[in-house]
Amino acid sequence: MGPDQYIRLSQLNDQIQDTINSRFRGQTHWVVADITNHSFKADKKIHYFELVEKGEKNSAIIAKIMGKAWGEGAVQLSDFEKKTGQRFTNNLHVLVKVSVDYHPLYGLSVNVLDIDVNFTLGVLEQQRNATLKRLAAENDFITKTADGYSTLNSRLKLPLAIQRVAVISASNSAGNEDFRHTLQHNDFGYAFQIDDYYTIVQGDNNAKLFLNKLIEVYNTKIPYDAIVITRGGGAQSDFLIFDNYQIGRAVAKFPIPIITGIGHQKNVTITDLMAHTHTKTPTKAAEFIIAHNRSFEMGLLSLQQLIVIRSQQLLLQHSKGLEELKRNISKNSREALLGHKKQLALANQRIAADVKDILQGQQKRLSLKAQMAGQLSQNLLRRKRSDMEYLTGNLKLFAAGYLKSSNLHLLHMQKSIALMSPQNILRKGYAIVKANGKIAAYTGDIKQGDDIEVILHDTILKSTVKEKIQYDGRETDL
């Protein structure tokens, strides 16, 4: 191959550039694609990314081209983020206006000149509607109604007064601080117990962490009056976690009333629709709880006032009846007392006559019994006197015999004592040994070298122990 049969790469690229520029110069195209590999150079205000098209069946990429947005295109993307609350980033399905560009060094790419805001909002809304439809279709505890959705959680009754609350929020969340401050510094002096359960509350990829926190609250078995989900403001994409199917289902089925204060101002999330009560901000959630408790208190105060008024009305209505009843009671009491007074007088006369007859009869019976008692007493005294004379004779005989027997026993005891006395025993040749002023009953009380006293019947011998010999008492010359 000769030198005139090839060209430089730059020459080839120049030809490609001329061809593409001549074909697409001045033309723009609206293209539907997904965003991947996005990056943003803040200092140059340039977006770099790839536009890709995926197949409908297996989601495989079937087309791809490099893209960038700068100048007016970057301004349009900034407006897009402001209008949608959605950052221009990966995994967005967008409709963008592009121009085709080819550079000999950087290759083929497209420049984004504009973006259709309504198209992206429509895609997000379609995804949200599809999730809502699936929730209602797959779960019998979720029902679509004319006003929204009826769920197991929304059908729960709030306690008459909410006092113990579990709060699921991000740590160091300003929204959670607003909720706490509003609840704890209420104008009515209501006291609350607030338990915090911290987790990540943004990003659809963190839905599992949020779901686990709900499960943790359930597993504590603490009888909370309500669960509050709070989050401060942010971009629309920050709230995608609350459009998650699993979180929506868990909230709809949760057995404790859930109040949301997620902090979004434009749209209502799926979590809001599945919860018992949804409010716009954490502060509004706290105000709802305070208003709920205030309503209960006002009901009690109203009932108290109604009871007082009704009591006064009843007293007024029955006062006349009470006065009439009082007069009737007084009149009937006087008549009853007069009638019973006459009856008592007659009864008194009858009782006096009956008592006189009874007394006479009893007097006769007492006289007769007195005579009989006198005769019985005399007979009894005669028998007792005879018994006493007999016992006296026996007692004299017994006493004499007892005294004689006792004297003989005493004489025997005196003789026994005399025989057992120490003096008598000493006369028989025995001796008493004292050591240290005490009678030595055991050989352990005497040691070699001790001074001892040997007491005989007529002599005391004082000596010192020179030798101590053990003796078993068997061999003796005694």
C-alpha cells in the first residue's frame, strides 16, 4: 500500500464532522431517553451524562449516546429542578430537546437545549398511580374511596387523649426539633412522652431501613397512642421513599394510628394516603395532636358545664314537688303520731294489768319454791355434816400413819448422809487433793511442779509434785 492510499485519523474525523454537521446543522430533535452516568461541574456549570434507551421486555440498553448541557441548556435544567422539585440526575426518564454534535477529539454527542417539565412530572405521577392501584388490588385492608383511601390504619380510633408518641425521623432533623418544641411548649400545659426512632427518610433505596424501623417500633410492644413520621422540606426526589410500595403497605396495616408530617407542600405521598392522618409539616403534626387533646378537654369541660346546668334545672323542677312532699310528710307524721299515741296509751293500760297478774302469779310460785328450797337446804346440810364427821375421823388416822412413815424415812436418810459425809470417808483412809485452791477432780488439773494439798481426816499435807505417772486403775496394792 503506497503513501497516497491512506489518510490521517484527524482527516477522517474532519470528514465525519463535515458530514454530520452538514446533515444536522440547524436541526433539533425532541428525544425520549433515560439519564445515566450523570455528573455536574459546578465551576463550569456543565452537565455531563449519557442518554440511553432500554428495551421494553428485558430492560437491556438498545441505544446510547453521550450528552452534555451548558449555557442555555444548563439554565433550562436548573428551571426544571425548581419547577418539579426533582434534581436532574440518574434514572430519570426525560423528554429533552437536543442538537447533534461531533468533535474530532471527543466524538459524537448531543447538546441538551431544553427539557419538558410536564413529561417528567407525568412519568412520576404514572409510577405513583401504578403503586396506588397495586396497593388497592393486592391488599384487602386497603380500599379506594371517593375521598381517597380507607386503610386498616385510617380506620383505627385515636385515643381520647394522645400522651405517648413514637417519632420516626432522621437524626438531627430540624423538622423533628420543630415537632418536639411545638408539642412540649404547648399553651395548655399538656405533658407528652416522646420516644425517638432515628432512620434515613429520603431516597427510595433506603426504604428497607425505614421499613425496619417501623418493625422495630412494633416489636417493642410499647402501647403508643400514635406513631408520628416527620421530615423537613426538600426536593421532590427526597420524598420518593414515601411513595414506596412496601412502606405504603406497612403503614396501611400498622395497628397503631400513624400521623404524618413529612414537610412537603405540593403533593400528598402514598404514605400520607395510607396513614391515619396526614399533615403538611412536623409542626402541623404537633398542632394536630395538641388540638386533638384540646378537643377532648373541651368536651369534658362542656360535659361538666352541662351536668351543672342540668342539675340546676332538675333541682328547680323538683323544688315545688319537694316542698309539697315536705308538707305532706309533716302532716302525715302528726296524724301518725296522734294515732300511735292513743294506741300506746291503750297498750300501756293492758300491759299494766297484765304485769300485775303476772307478778301475783310469780309471787306465789316464788313462795312455794322458797319453802321447798328451805327444806332441801336442811336435808343437804345434814348429809354434808355427816360426810364431814366421817372424813374427819379418816383424816386423823391417815395423818398419824403418814407422820410415822415420814419419821422413819427421815431417820434412814440421816444415817445415809452420815455415811456419805467427806469426814466419814476420810476416816476410811481416803484423801482429798487440792491444786490452786480447788479440788482436783481430774489429773489434767495437776502438772509436774505444782504445789498441792493432801487433806486427811485429821491432817493437811502440803507438797510439790515431783513426778506425774499415768494410772489406769487396774493394778493396785490397795
